[in-house]
Amino acid sequence: MKEIPNNRCCVCGGKIMSEEDLTVCENCNNIYHKICWQEVKEECIYCHNKTQKEEVDNDKSK
């Protein structure tokens, strides 16, 4: 599992350990664990935006 360096979830403060576990606020770029994003009802705790960025997958094998 590839760790995302220096990235902590805005809700729980835990490290984001992989891109698969990452959700990014489309408006302010704050990051969340996917489960934490769901716990806050998919609304950014800072800007109150309710949409997330589509994850960009740079390393998918085809």
C-alpha cells in the first residue's frame, strides 16, 4: 500500500494511507478518508461544499 506523504484527514487527523482511501473536496482541496467523508454526510467541514473531486488514477494497469 502506497502512503500519501504528509496528508492527514480533516475529520479524524489520521494519515491517508492510499489513494483508494482518499476523498478531496472539489472546492477547497481539503482531504478526507472516504469513511470520514461519509460520516460528515459528504459535506466539507471547512467550506461546506457537498461535492468531491473525482480521484485521478495515475497508475492503473490496463
